[in-house]
Amino acid sequence: MKRLSLFLATVAALTVSTNAMSALAVGAKAPEFTTRGAMAGKTFTLTLSHQLKRGPVVLYFFPKAFTPGCSAEAREFADNIDKFKAAGATVIGMSADPVDDLVAFSTKECAGKFAVASAGPDIVSGYDVALKMRPGMTDRTSYVISPAGRIAFVHSEMNYANHVKATLAAVEAMKQQ
């Protein structure tokens, strides 16, 4: 418990330096959800609590599949997936896109290396990621969720450039705890 508290304090200090717009704070309980997702072109049912049984989860929300920034971010996560796995983390991309769009995105941009899932209104609301200027889309927020189901790290910034680096550093720090 001491290690988790120390880790959360360390991550909280890191989070302050980001442009976090999200209402979910470090230490908050991550909302449970079940939704449909796709990996390598195959659809499946995704439940957060099932994913957390394997270790920490990087839950990253992106505005829209096949847009330049979202495609670049997905490719960067795919390029770094072995590092996330080495740190014990599962990566899941989330957007308000329909699953049919995400099936193709999971193959082309995610290179079949991690799941992407559809964030319905309850998930968008629960994680406070509604894109205020574009209803029906999510903002770009990355959460690292501890196996205990708590928010361990938040990075919220519309520019995708630092999301992979920041979340990877957070999961690597968790592994060292």
C-alpha cells in the first residue's frame, strides 16, 4: 500500500505539468464499462475490469478514426506496444466512432497490435472526455489505470505528440514500484 501511495504521489506531481483538462483526478476510481471493440479487424466485447486483471491499462481517448493526428497517435502506440507490454500494461484506444469504423482502424492504423473500442455516451461522460467544440467526439485524453481500478496518471492535450511518451513513462514508473 505504501508503494502504491508513493507511486500515486509521484504520478500526481508529473500530471500537474501536463495540460490536464479531465475531471478524473489521479486516485479517482475509474468508471467500469463494457463496450464493443476491435483488434486486428475482429470485433469483441471489452470490459475494463477484465483488462485490469492482467495489469495496468492505458486507456487513451482520441477524437476520430482516420484523421491525421489520431492515425499518427495510433501508429505511435503500435510502434511502442512491446515497451508497454514489457511494463505489464494493456493499451486500449477509445473514440465515439462506431465499431464498424474501428474495425478497419484496428487493422490499418493500430497494425493489429492493440484494441480500439467505441465509447458511448455513458463512457464519454464517465471519463469526462466530451469534446466541447465538436459534439459526438471525444477529446484527446490518456489515462493510466492501476490494476486496482484507480486513475494513476492523466494526460489531456489535443496535440497527440506527447501522449505515448507520457503514458509509457507512467507505466514504466508503476513497474518499478
